[in-house]
Amino acid sequence: MSTLLTPDGAPMFSLFAGTGSAEFSIHEGVDSGKSFLQAVKGDRFVTIPIDDEVSRVIREITDRDGFKITNKEGNPSGVEIERKFALSGIDLEQLVELFDRDYVTGSKVLVQVYVETGKNAQGSYELRVRKEGDNCRMTIKVGKGQERIEIESEISEGLFDGLLTLRQSDRKCGVVIKKRRYMLEIDGRVMSLDVYDEDNKGLFVVEVEFDSNEDALSFSLPGVFASLGFKDVTDDDSYKNRKLATNPFGSWAK
């Protein structure tokens, strides 16, 4: 960690700090001169490289808007345990009508863009910003498969728009992901059904989060999903959103 800090050990630019909350800060490597974004949540931390334009946008907009501090602190543990199931080749209206009748508790439109992706000593990483209605969030995830480190916090709409505009113009991390998320409750289990749009139109993904790996491994998809042909894609990187940004479902050979 020492090579990621300034000589006095202080971050070059603090974005967010609060007792019990996620903390994001920009550091400059002493040896490399490169910028790094560090996120800390309890005993979990992630440090990833960011390019000069990302650093500039974050600094300028945060100086202007502030880094929005709220009580919405995201994942309290800093760890995401999740399984994914995918389906395609079915009529959207039929699918939504089936779930809306008995299981849907709400829905919202999600727009997200990947700002940085890559690999470092901690594993595969991704930096994402997402907008859900009026709520905007910055999230760093590290790892692959069922369990990953996840640290996130709410940000200003201005910062979301700035990073979205940057990556829309250079497409460094692929296309913008757009989808409608339906919140479902089936047999007492809360889960989500993502209906993708634009470049990924035609893809449907069910996501289920868990408190433990044991809970995740013992989970069986409810019959209503299994009967439609949803398949487990938890370990298939092709269905990760960061991969759908660079290799959209619409471009797959059918």
C-alpha cells in the first residue's frame, strides 16, 4: 500500500468519509506518478488505477458538487454473494405478464457505465457508476464468480453525468448498459429480474443475493423460472455486466 500513497501518507483528494461508511479517495503513486482510486469499507479495501481523465472529472465535479453523503451506505459488509440465471428467446410481454401477476413488487430503470476495468494483484476489478431514478451510485467490485468484494456509495448526479459523458465519448469500457429491473418476491425470497434494452435487448437475467456462501450453494431456482429454461450463469463471465458492455448480447451469434 505504501507505494500508492503520497510521501506523508495522506490521500491527494478525499471524496467521501464518514464513520461506518465507505470511504473513497484518490492517491498518487510515489514511484509511478499514476493516479489510483482507493475504496475502504470496514476491513475491506480496494485500490485500482484510474486514467488522468477520470481523475480530472472526479476532482473537478466533486469540487463543484461535493461527494454526496447520505445514510444510504450500500452493501454493509463490503462483500457481494450473488448467483445469476439467464434466459433469452422468449416474448417479453409474456414473461413480464407471468411475473407481474403474482410476484412483482416494483420496478425501476437502471442506466450504468463502466469507468475502469482490468486486473491487479487483488483480481479482476471494475469501477461503475449507475443511475436508478434520482439515485446515483459509484461501485467498485473485485473478484469473480459467486463472491466478490463490493464497496459503493451514493454520488451526485453531476458526477454520474460527467463520467457517463466521458465514457460515452471514448467507449474505453464499452457501451452504456440500460435495463429495467423488476423486484420479485417468491416463496419468501427477494430477487430481481433484469430486462435488458438497446445493445443487450432480448436478454433476461435473474439475480439473487445471499448472506452466506452456504445459503447460495443450497439455493434452487423456483419452479416458475426453471420451467422457462433459465440457466445458472454465475461463473460465466459473458453475462457479467462489464462484459455485456464490451461484448453486448445483441452481437452474439444466435
